[in-house]
Amino acid sequence: MRHDDGTSTHSGPGVPSRREAPQVSRSTFLKGAAGALIGAGGLLAGMGSAVAAGTSASPRGAAAPSAGPVKDLTGEETAGFGFRGTDLGFTAKTNHGYCISIFGDTFDQPVPQNGTGWRSPVGLRQSNADIQNGIRWDNCIGGGAAKQMIPYDHRDANTARNEPGQVVTEIPNDLIHLPDGRYMMTTFGVRDWAIQSEGGIPSPGGSWRTWYSRQWTSTETHAENWERTWDMDNNRENMDFWNEGLWSHFQNNSMIMWPNEGFVYIYGTNEGRWNGGGIHLMRVPWDKMWQRSQYTFWGADDSGRWDFRPNGPSTPIIAAPSPFEAIGEISAQVIDGRVVLSFLNGARGAVTQTAPYPTGLWTAPRTHVTFAQAPYLYAPIVHPYSTLGSAQLLVSQWINPGPDSSFYGVRQWSSSVDGRVAVRGAMAERLVVTKDEPAHPGHQGPVSPQWQKLPVAEQIALLSDNRDDRVSREDIAAATHSVRARR
């Protein structure tokens, strides 16, 4: 779902300084590696033991399941539905009980050398409850073979880059099944993969560019056919959130409904992977999703008061541990009564944070899978059948120069997302609620911190306390030091 310029400023075992991906005939639609942002993942291959003095982690609790691969979910697993190469797999539980997973750029073959059968998005249905033993696909949207779910045309790079609304491809963000039976899906329209060697222009955040985030609707029982969502405020077929103003913070987005509330909460980020960016939040009554005027944005005003307001501001609720890291490919679920956000941290890998309510309090980031474990990983997605203690993640990987070089697809990983905020020593004073940090109403204690406030040693200690057991303290420390060295 993205390109890069083929370069990396870091190298180590299995991580070359320049990618040597297979040649393709139309590179504008292939996914390149994670780029300069995700290229920092090279930090995590061949990590040393350079750990700041005085940062030893406090004793950890009972051992949770360590993150480990379960199975490949694409390739031969999807050949019966007419495709082998794809990525993403944003998954939503339907009102019928089964799940629908939506995938991005999809091809007939495992490695899209010639782009045969290129379409995006495609959808698979799945119902087996024992997902810890492996997710099993039941059938696809499209009948015998997975079809492109939405009507549009893929444009060449030059056309998409220069003509507003023309896109290289539509990449899925998420879907949700509303109480009245309607399905809503969001995509973003790729304007430019921002490969400078091919004339691309990176976003101000240093990543690819979008024209808009777009809404689609299906009123069919099993979401077989889709159409663009009608904008009721303006009486037209155009529920697009153009990449400007407040809507620019929701080009990538993910949706949940909180139990016993009538809102859809939507988490979002800027286009691509915005270096130094964060995660934003807005909400809308579920039965007014097609009325732009009904959306309100969560943020702090000049007095420091947090609230949902129709005209903003939209203040990030989660930021990366340093302003030199990027967040991308977010996914939200409600698991065991908590909000679980999963996303890519471009320097660290697959990360989750959880909260007891859509606005917070957020646990510290928990790193599940690093780039050493899964080269060129992206888009970690927690399956809605998961529990906090036994979560199943769909993690994408792009073609890379290592031993697993030909894999373009999605793997299932098992882990625990039961994170926590660990406050020790001097950290307590830095993590108190302030006007800069959102808190659950009435809360007076520590919240997930603005990480930039923490000295590096304390940051490493807190991140290490929350890591998955398969991720070492050395991994956390090396990534933290290396990212800070990029200043």
C-alpha cells in the first residue's frame, strides 16, 4: 500500500542500504518497502546491547503469550478466491456474527510482477471462532472469485498526481456494520506514492500523498455490492473528506462503536506515515454518518479544556515516543471492554495501546513484532475475535531482499495486548494530567505520557515494561537511541 525511494540510512544483517525489489512493469501501483520512515526498521536487525545506564526494567508480571507467527493468511490460502498477492485485511465483526476482512492492492500472483488482476479493495468473510489455531476464510465478496468491491478506475501516476480526484488506487481503511444493517467502508485515494526518482513529491510529513478519504455504503445483507455514500447535507454523492483542514487528520481512519452509546468513534492520522504525527479522534451519531455537519472533533481549546466540537480543534490523543517517528496504518477494536488501537510505528514495528474509553486513558505503547522478526512489516490489525490476553494480529509484509524476499502478503501473529502504564520514580511527576494530555472525565492520576517529556532512560524503561516477551530491552533501547540520533 505504499512505495519508497529504495533507500535506507541504516544497515545491518539482512538489511541492505538499498532495496533490490523485483522489477515490475507498472511500479506506480506496487507497494515498495517502508521507506525512509519504515527504513528505520533496519535498526532492529542485528541489534546490539547498547542500553542506557540505569534503565533496567522493573520485574514484570506473569508471562503473557509471546508474539509469534501462526500462519500465512494469503498466497495459497486465498488462491481459491482468485488471488494470491495482497495486503492489509482490516477486519470488522458484522451484526450476523461473522467477520469481513478488506484487503488492499490485490493481484492474481503472489509477487505482482506484471500486475495481473490488479484490484483494490477485495473482501473475505470468516467465521471460525478458534482463531488462535489460524484464521480460515469462508468465502469472498464476488462469489467464485474476489472482485474489486467499489467502482473506480486506476490512473497512471502522472494523471493521479496532477488531476484532483484521480487516483492511482483506492486503499481500504476500515468498515463497520451499523445497527440498522447498513455497512460503511472508508478508503483513501492515492494521489502520489511520492517516489522522487519517478517524479513523486512527498507530503510535508515525508510520506505518500492522498486526495481524500472516501465513504462507501452497502445496504445488502452480506455487503456484496457497494456505492458511494450520499452527502445528505449537500444532497450529492460525495461523502469525501478532502485532504485539507480538520479532515486532513483522518486520511487513514478506523471506526468503532462503544457499547450503549449512539456514536461511531473514528480514529485518524494524516496521509501516509506522517513523521512526528499523531492519532486524532472524531465522532458522529451512527445514524448521521452521511451528514458532514454532525461530525465533532476531540481536542483541547486555548484554555486546555478537552471536548468534542464541530469546528475543532483536533488535538492528537496519541503521539509517537519521539517527534522523529511516524505512525501509520491504524486499526481500532473493542476487546474485552477496552479500546485497542494497533498501528505501525515506523521505527519500532507493530504497536498497540489500549484504553477503558474511546478518549483514554491510554496505556504505554506495547511493541509486538519488530522489523527484525518480520522485515518490511506494516499494518498490524487486531482481529475482533481476540481477547486482551490472546490477541491475533494480521500483519502485512512487502517484498524484501532477505531470505523471505518474495513474500507480499499477510501473516497471522499471536500476542497479548494487555498493556499498562508503568510509573516509577521521577516519571510520576512527568505523567500527571495537564492541559496537554487528555484524560478520562474525573481522572486524577497518570495517563499515557507525551513521550517527548521523558528523559531517554525513563522512556526506555517504560517502553520495556510494556514490550512483548519476544521483543528485547536491547531492541527497545537501540531503536530509541537511534531515532533520537536522527535529530
